[in-house]
Amino acid sequence: MTKPVSIAILAAGLGTRMKSRKAKVLHRAGGLTLVEHVVRASLELTSAASVGVVVGHQAEDVRAALSHYPALRFATQTEQLGTGHALLTTRSLFPSEDGYVVVLYGDTPLLTAETVRTLLQRQDLSNAAATLITTFLANPHGYGRIVRNETGDVAAIVEQKALSPGQEAIREINSGIYCFRADLLWSHLAALKPNPKSGEIYLTDIVESFNATGHRVAPMAIEDPAELLGINTRVELAEVDRIFRGRKARQLMLDGVTIEQPETVAIDVDVEIGIDSTIEPSVRILGKTRIGSGCSIGMGSVIRDSVLDDDVNVDAYSFIGTSRVGARSQIGPFARLRMDNEVAPGAHIGNFVELKKTRFGSGSKAMHLAYLGDSTIGDNVNIGAGTITCNYDGMKKSPTVVGNNAFVGSNSTLVAPVEIGADSYIAAGSVITDQVPGDSLALGRARQVLKPGWPSKRKADRKK
């Protein structure tokens, strides 16, 4: 493709049928907003500076959702006056009349870059004013129908309510996705008149305008109607999400990942998983998570925006968020790595153990019922069951440091800020408030008091 390509993404609509306070294009499927899927496909075909997004409803929120594409350009449709009017708002973004303008929609996220590339190639090889993607449906009710002329080009697009009895049998439907010659698009689009009933400018009217002046509109029928699925309701959103996740699971399995009961697993599109890893049923792997090879993710676990190195085992119903887990580590079951943790290779985080902003050393173990927050735990440390770090005093968070090879007995309370030296022992049931030097035993509990006969005396007193 030697001619310049501009892409207009129409994303200004209200989406009233979603019954949501959030703009339709900001709803998510497959781990991304709907509009971001469309932007990504566009960026496989042209530069961000040649992609314009038409915003309207919740315009600033849509801009914010796409802010990590800094060269992307925006046009604002302040009034919802139809698809033709929406496209007109991009005129200043694309001043050149050379090349092509492709029209996409922010609520049609399944359309692939490969299909749009084919659309561009078809247009480039033709003398048509525009090429329009179509498809055939077994039940086309509700869609605009493609009426072809004797040469097979598009003679008209007829909406459902305007169909004549003979046209109702037409199964070829309009996607609304075009590739236009830029020079012809802008002159014809500017000449379109608002619909007398709605006051809106419909992009479909440009077909009649082209035909009236002797210009062709060529159809490009695609085999997979799913690519053209637009989202108007939560039911359709769920279906599109299912398709994205099905595609992702299939690709991972073809790439060497075992996924048990893949229909129960939710894996976002940006997730990476190495070969010979196993994903058990009902797992969710979200965001930009990267999982190495030879890992096992147990049933019901959730992993979000985290990195797991090779041969990590995550047992059932564990949560890992924005954390890194080193190779050969064991997590769970029922563990919670809440946020910003770094677990070194060969560590063990057991059942009902929670970490928050903690660096957990190589070979260290916290096997049961512990909370470690704002902590640095050295290598080969044992954290006994019931141990907690008291990291918050009601005003600020403070750190706890446990040196290498330390042993923290069960039910210990470490009151931060506090540091426990290497090779030290903390007796079970201790409350530690002061620094513990290395190679020391610290006991922070009251001495046991024994009173023989006290229960019998108490019972006797009650009977008086």
C-alpha cells in the first residue's frame, strides 16, 4: 500500500441500550475497552497520527482510556447528528485528499486488522469510490440490506423498516465499515442532506450519492459474521467477551499450554503463558500478566498484572495482584498476594497468608495464617502460623525487616518499625516492639502463672 491511509473510529454514541452510566465504548471485553480493540487493529495498518477517534458522550473519559496512545488524534461530535455528521467532524484531522479513509466503529471490537487490510487492498485494486464490508446472515432481521445492481456493485442500502416485500429475503447485510477514496469522500459527504424526520446525516446515503454521479461502491463480503458484531446490550457484550477469550484460550493451547475446561477460564488478550504450563478450571488471568513455562495455576485462582517465573505452582483459590513470583515458588492454596510484592525463587507462601508490599526472600516459608505488610523478609526465614506485622499505627505505614535465616515462632506480633537480625529466633506468642540483634532469642510475652485449685475454688464461690 503506497497511498496514505487514514482511519476514523466513530465512538461518540450514548449507548442507551446498555443501560449504563458509562459510555458504551468504555465497557470491556477480553480485558480491554471496546474502543481500544479497534484502535489496536487500526495501528497495525497505519500510524497513530493517522487514526482519529470521534468522541462525544463522556469524551474526556474516552480520551483518558486511550491516553497511552499519545499520538492518537480526536474529533468531538458535540451533538449526535448521525454517522455522516460524525465522520464530517474528522475532516480537519485528515486534510489530504490523497489516499484512503477507512471508517470503523468503537463498538465493533472483533474486526481484525487482517480483514481491514484486505479491504484496503480490494479498494486499491479497484476504480470504485468506496468498498463496503458486507456479510450474509441466516436471519438478517433488523439489519440494513445490501441491494446490488446488475454488475454486482452496491446500488443501495435499505434499512429494515424501509424494505419492500421482495427485499426482505435479502440475506446480505451492511456492516457500515467502508474504505473511501479520500478525494471523493469529502466532497460527497459535505453534500449529504439531513434526514427530514430525524435531522441526522446518515453515512449510508453516500452510496446513492456516488451512484448518482457515476461512481461505484464495491461490496466485500466476509465469511465470518462474528467479526462484525456490534455491541448494544450487555447480552451482546458477554457474547463478544466469550469470543475474545475463546480465541485467546485456543491460541495458548496451540502454543503449548494445557487449559482444563477452557470454557470456564477467563484469560485477557495481553496475557502471556509459557509452554507446558497448566491452567485448571475457573481460573482468571488478567491484565498484562506473564506466566513462565512449566507453571501450574490451581482452580479458582486469580492473577492480575503479575509476573510468574518458570515452574511456579499456584494452588487453588489464590490471588496474585501486581506482584512478581520467582521460579520454583509455591503459592497457596488460598494465599493472597495483594499488591506490589516480590517473592524470590523457591519461596513458599501457604494457605491464608497475605502479603502486601513485601519482598519475600529465597527459600523462605510462611505456610499458614500470616499477614506480612510493608516488609522485607530475608532468605531462608521461617514465618510461623499466626504471625502478623503491625505496619499501620493509624497515621502512617512503617516497615518490618527480618534478616536471613531468622525463625519467627507462631502467633508472633511484629510491631513496626522493627528489625529482626539474621539468625535470630522469636519465641512463639511474642510481641516484638524493639530491634532484635542477630543471633539472638527474643521473648516478648508475660511469664506463665500457675494457680493450682483455682477452678474448684471459683466453682465453690459461685454456689455461695
